[in-house]
Amino acid sequence: MTCVPGEGNVRENPVIKCLERLKELGFDDDDLDEMVGLLDELVGLFTGVEGSGNVAIGVRNGGLELVCSICSNIPIVSEKVLVSALKTLALLIHGMCFYLYRMMLFVLLDGWFMDLEFGV
């Protein structure tokens, strides 16, 4: 899922837009300033509206991997970028854990229902 059904396309989703733009940036001073803004925008999108699915959209579209890559390549003097990246990373990891928990619960309950249905 990348957008609300009937509302635009994938490229219009603000989470996807931020991720795509982050992929295009390098690590020079001008790009680092824009990177801070985009990472902060993602934090706002992830925390702004509960139940929006924005974190899940970010996780499913490579946001976790992208932000990990950014964290590992940030120049040492770029504290603002690191702080913004770590905030974003924390939200993505939390979203991933929630997603994995739901999947595990589904698998466990599905197995339990199968045992009931077939009397195993």
C-alpha cells in the first residue's frame, strides 16, 4: 500500500516523494541542508496522523534501508543530519517491529484456527 485508494498515484504520496528525493541527494553542504528538511518532514508525516499508514508506507518502500545508508555515510561534522536521521530511523524501526508483530500474530492465530478446523 502506497496511497489511499482513489487519491492520486504513488508518486504523489508525500512519504514516497521524500524517499525518492533523499535517494537523489549526495553529501555536500547544500544537499545536507535539504536532507535535514526531508528527514524532519518524514518524522512529521510519521507522527502527524495516527493510523495514516505513513510509517508502513515508508518501511515497505525502502525507507529503513535508505535511512540506515544515510546514517552510515553522513560526514562526522553533520550533527543535524545525524539527529534527524536517527529520529526517522527510530520511527521506521518501531513501525517495522509493529508490522512483524502483526504478521507473527496472524501466523500463530492462523495455525490455531487450522488446528480447530481440522481437529489436529
